[in-house]
Amino acid sequence: MGMPLELNTMIVTKGKESRLYDNYFTLVKEGYRLYPLDIPIEVKKTINGEQSGIALIKKVEWEKDQTSITYQLISLNSTN
């Protein structure tokens, strides 16, 4: 019996991220997802949307068919 696992190479927030402090955010996604740690990856609001920034994922946790990530935003593309 296998466990469904998705490999992600970008963070898609859909506006559901929460700020922890400074430039650190947390995001909970449905299902089990694997992300690269401490490597700069794109942050987007939607999968086909514009890149809104670059982040480093600091922590990934799996529990109850959900993935929780903590990431540090290192670059932000201004929408103004």
C-alpha cells in the first residue's frame, strides 16, 4: 500500500498564508507534499499567476493528510 505524495517546486498560496513574524509565513496545504528545504523557490498566489516573490522553506510537517510549511520570504515583487 502506497502513500500519495506530490513534489512541489514552487509555493502557491491562494491567499491562505499566515504571517508568523517578520518575513516568516506558514501555509497549510491538503495532501502530502514534498518541498525542497533552504533552496530559493518561487512564490505565487495562483499556479498560473505572476511570481510574487522568492522564499526559502525552513520547515515541512505532515499530519492528517495535510502538509504545513514554514517559509522565509527573501524577495518580494511589488504589486504597486
